[in-house]
Amino acid sequence: LYINGYTFERVNEFKYLGTDVNDLNILKAEIDNRIKMANKFFFGSRTAKI
């Protein structure tokens, strides 16, 4: 894509303001990624109580 002297490369996906955006505008990958990050935080922040 060429606009006002600038050339823009076409990509299949990119991150915009922390959100994954893809060329099909499918949110499943974004939702899966957020669930994975939440699980890492939740289970990583738990302390073992014996």
C-alpha cells in the first residue's frame, strides 16, 4: 500500500494498544491469549500453604 509517499507492508496480524488484530478480524486468538495470561498470573501468584 502506497500513501503520500509512504509504503506500508501488508501483515497478517499485529498488536495495537495491547490487542492482537488479524486480517480476518477474528478475536479467538486474542481471547485465548488473555485467558492464558490470566491463568499464568493467577497460578503464579498463589502461595503453597502446608
